[in-house]
Amino acid sequence: MARTIAIANQKGGVGKTTTAINLAASLAQLSQRVLLVDVDPQANATSGLGIQRAAFLRSTYHLLVLNESITNLILPTSFGLAVVPSDRNLAGAEIELVDFPDRELLLRRAVSPIRQEYDFIVIDCPPALNLLTLNALAAADALLIPIQCEYYALEGVSDLFNTLSQVRRIINPQLKVEGLLLTMYDERTNLSSAVAADLRSFYGSMVCETTIPRNVRLAEAPSYGKPIIYYEPRSRGAESYLQLAKEVLAHDKETVRTRAERPALGELAASG
Ligand SMILES: Nc1ncnc2c1ncn2[C@@H]1O[C@H](COP(=O)(O)OP(=O)(O)O)[C@@H](O)[C@H]1O
Ligand SMILES: [Mg+2]
């Protein structure tokens, strides 16, 4: 039964898509059966895996709005993982779905027939707490939150946690936090290490042990349509995402893991 991980943070540019592509590819490299589902109308995860718009007829739009079977949408890649691609049509889904009953549960229902066929389903979310992100959170077992190591790192994280509580209360009581993932960590700056130290002291074991460094190879890889482990396997970016995949696998194996979640999430945001 697949473990489904939604990668969300309503802030843009924090490393969601980079994490979705590279966590998915690294899990596949570790012999896991992986499906990446792109629910961002910007479709950066789709293009970052080298899938051109002309190469597919149906996308997550067809899955969610037109109720097409997921098996008709899954595309293979050369990287040992499969993808449900996205495209710009999905941008209108919010409005088109407004009168749908159970419109937050569409993705959960859509993926349920194929959950046996994968070990991991990774969902790349748009930079908004909108209906698409709610669908991802409703379908997920766990939420992975990339946080950029910068001054306003925690801006918006408390809103995300509020949404998480609502989703737990109303649609998905089992939803866990996979972790807060520090991204674009720059060891040359005091700011990065200060932000990282703050986050670790505040959130403790909720912060992933793996930290993703700022690495130019990670930024280049999507324009070649490749995950980092194919584009530049010896880069620090590749090593760090492989390490993250191992960490996620280890979480998966722990039968009972209780992570301390602290309610006073606004405090650190205020201190920057
Ligand atoms: N660790 C990293 N080092 C360097 N550049 C990165 C790193 N992670 C992401 N980027 C770049 O930062 C930008 C935003 O990342 P992206 O993953 O698209 O964020 P999001 O999906 O949250 O909007 C992209 O240009 C991406 O290539
Ligand atoms: Mg993105």
C-alpha cells in the first residue's frame, strides 16, 4: 500500500517542486515503486521530468474535474518513476469544482485504485492553500513542508498548520507531518545557520535530519528535464536528496512514531 506524501507550503519558491522531483527519483533509485502526482497548474514537476506538454493528452485536470480513471493518465519516465502530469487547465479547477459534492476528496478517490501498485505517491502542490492543496492533504498520509533558510522562513507556516488542523478535524484525521525540510541552506551565511538552529530548537524532531544545501546543480537540472541524480549524481544536491529519501524510508519503517507537535507555531515566525 503506497505511502502518500504531499509536499506543501503556500509560499512559492521554497523548494516544493525540486523536492517532489528529487525525493521521488531518489526513492525510485532505492528500488521503491514511485508515482509523482503533479497538482500544480504551473506543471513544473511535469516539465522538470522532461515531459513536454505535447507528449500527453490528459492531466490532473482530467483526473479531478472530468473524473477520468488515473490508469489512463499515468506516464512512464526514464527515471524509474511514473507521473500523473499537470497542465494549465488545472488553474480553472477551483471554479469548475465549486458545486461538486465532496470536492476536497476527489484526489483521494482518484488515487485509491492504484495505491496497491506503488510504495510511494508523492504529490507536488501549488503555492496556495487552495482546493488543489486541500485535495492533496486529504489524499496524503503525511505532509512534508519545505522551508527555505531565509529571513522570513516561517512566514505562513502557522497558516499551513491551521489548515493542517482543519484537514485533520474534517477530512483526514490520520494525516501526519513527515517533517519540516530545510532547503537552500547556505553554509557560508550566518543567516542560514541561525534560521536552521532556531527551527531545530523550536520544532525539535519535526525538522528532518537531512538539510538540502543551496546547490546550483539543483537549479539547473529541470531545464535538462532530469532529476539531480541523473543530471549530476555526484553533486551535493544529489547526495542530499538521496539522504532525504533514506530518511523518509526509515520513517516509513518505524511502526509507531509519535512526533511532538507544538501548538505555538506563530512565535518563531514573529522573530523571523
Ligand atoms: N537547494 C536548492 N539550491 C539551489 N536552487 C534551488 C534549490 N531548491 C530549489 N531551487 C531553485 O529555486 C527555485 C524555486 O524552487 P521550486 O522547487 O520551484 O520551489 P516551489 O515549487 O516551492 O515554488 C527554482 O528555480 C529551483 O530550481
Ligand atoms: Mg512548485
